[in-house]
Amino acid sequence: MTEALRRRRALLVGCGTFTDSSLAQLRSPRRDVEELGRVLQEVGYSQVSAEIDCNARDAQRAVEAFLSQARVDDAMNIIYFSSHGLPDRRGKLYFAFSDTEKQYLSATAVAAEWVRDRIYESRSKSTVVLVDCCFSGGFIAGMQARSSAEADVEVLVRGLPEGSGVAVLTASGERETSFEDVDSSVVRPSYFTEAVVVGIGTGAADLNRDSRITVDELYEYVYHHVVSGPSPQRPRKLGMGEGSMVVAERTILPVPVAQAELPLEACAPVLQARGVLGYAAFDGQWVVIGKDGIGHVLKGERRLHVSQLAGVAFKPATTLNYGYLQVIQKGVQPIPISRFGPNAGRPPMDDGASVSFARAVNDEMQQIREAIEAAIGGPQGGVRTPPHKKPAWASLGRGLLWALGFVAALLEVIVVAATVTESWDSQSAGTAIAANLLSGFAVFAVGRVLYVNHRR
């Protein structure tokens, strides 16, 4: 059975009306469910069920019925929640519904852990859970938050065996807030759901233009769509099966105007350069920043189309200091340069929009920078490193480094010669060597500060 003929199903559950006065009423869940349901039907989902403003028992019944009817050969099963996400005292996540009482979550709300168990029991081998709830509190002018404290959203995938085929896309991280617009006179979908609807409905989430939107592509599109808007939230992806999981297929996908109008220079061969724990690549249209994922450093690739970019920040590497290439997105504040620590003078290693590199690849990175700027028509407001001018302090620091090497070598020769000729005893020689090393380290530190730091 081909992928196109395999069944795709979705259950959309939203709630914005609550009897508990401590839970804020939400405007967008009904619109969220309506818009997402419409788009999924347009792209060929054979079954799209919806539950709006229902109580917790009806929501549980709908989820259990949906998953119990799943088949092994289903192409995709989507479960979508748009509501308040509430944690109990131990941090367990619950989805709120019309009859939910905040003081009695286990009895009146739907536990994310319960949803996870139903997914595990189902026969579905391709399940995506979209969670448009939030996991920390606070209010921002014009935006209404959807929860009040931290909650553990990872429970939706925890304990599932490898290859379960389950992916979870959330509207925000565990310490962030998901928002809806409460100032607009027109009720619109939340920022996260709007990105999902636009990405699937227009085909814009098909990043490699192969007429298939995978989970990874949808997440990549939604992430950049949300972070480019007014909401401070950062969508998150969890799961045991991603990449080849196809959310939707479109036989005809529109080409964005910005992409169609790219200059001829953008049709260039792939440029790629290896950096420190990562790499950068550019094919004339897409910039790829890859991370190796060693230790706490971000792992994976970030793809950005040139139509999303405003410019490039670039600093060449020196003998003693790494350089960096950082792409600047339109309307997005780039992660600032670190002033102290091992990453001083460049963005932190977990910045997904930049890569650090050594002096050996200066020319390759410079080529990538120039190609990107040519494709977007120049920096267009992006940050550019001004032409380097060596300050007087840098020359002094460099002189100190050379002087250190000469003096240290001379003193060592004198100490060794004096020891060999027995004009010094072993204690005196040891003292002289220790003093020489300590003074050498001091001069080296001063020279590095003056020469390296003042070149930034």
C-alpha cells in the first residue's frame, strides 16, 4: 500500500471555557480547532474529529476511542490539544477542560501520562501529538498566558520503546509560556497553531520541496515562524520517531515569491566548511548550520532560507582565537556575543544560527558569507564586522609575547649552565626555575589580554 493511499487521521481537542474561576478563559482554542481541522481535510486526512469545550471525561473518551481505532498501516495519527496545561505539586502535566478544578487535577483533568499510556497501547506506528499549551506562568501585555507553573511535558514520550513512531511538538519549552493574542478585535488562532496551519496549508513547511511535509520539516518551519513573531515562546520537539514521519503530502506546492525572485547568483554550487563542533553550508537558497551535539552543545541542523535573512555577522579567526559566522534573521534578535569565558568574542556554542571556526577555514567561511550576502542582496541591516585595525595595545601585547619567549629561553640557559658547572646548589637552581616559570606565566597572561582581547 503506497503512502498516498494509507489512512491519515486526526483528533483535535480544544477548550477555552472553564467553570473554575481561577482558570482564565481562552479565546483561541475554538478557532485553533476549526482552522487546523479545515487544513487537514484539505490535505487529504480521511478522518478529522473535534471536541470543543468538552469536560474531562468526554475528552478522555474521545482520545481513547481515537487511538483504539488506529491501525498499524495508518500513515499518520495526529492528536492536538489547545487548552491550559497545568502541573500538580510534583510537576505532572494535566490538560484542563470545562469541568477541571485546579485543586483536584487528578480527578477533573486529563493527565499527559494517561495520554502517553493510550498511545503506547494503540497500534499506531506513526503518531504526532501537537500540544498548544504552556508550562510556566506570567502575563505579557497583549498576550494571555495559558498556565501557571512548570510541568513535565516529556512524560508524553518517556518510557516508550525505541522506534515507537511518536513525536511531540509543543508550543513552548518547559520554562516558557504559550500565548494567544487578546488585544485583537478578531479572534485568531494562537501563534503556534497559526504556524502549523500556514505551514501545512500553503505547503511552506515543505522545506526541501519534495511534496511531502515531514515532522522535522514542520517543526523547523513552526519554530522559525513563531520566534519571528511577537511571542517570546520557543517551540520544542520531542519524540521516538521523526524525519521520515510524513504529516502531509501536497501534489502542487506554491513557490514563495521571495524564493522565486532570488537573483541568479543564488543558483550556486553547495559551499560547505567545517567549524568547531559543527559546520556551515549554503546551496544558493538554503543556509544550513549543523551542530555535532557533543556534551551540552545543541545537536542537529538548522535550515534557513535566504528570504528569512537580514544579513550575516562574521569575524575571521586568528592564530589564538576562533572566528564565527552568524546568520541574522529578519525581525529576530541574534544571540549576543559572549564577553567572558571560553566562548569570549563569539556567540555561545549552543547558538543554532552560528558556527565557530579555526583560522584554517577562514577563506572557506568567507566564501560562504559572501555567497549568502549576494543571495540576499547585501547585509540589509545585518551585523557586519568592520575592517580590522590593529590598536597600539595589540602591538604592545605582541611585543611582550615575543619578549617572553626570548627572556624565558635565555634564563633557562643560564640556570641550566649554572647548575651543570655546580656554581649553584640544587635548591637555588630549583628556586630560579620556579621563579622563571611564574614570571613567564604572568607575562604571557598580560600579553594575551593586550594582544588577543584588544583585537576583538
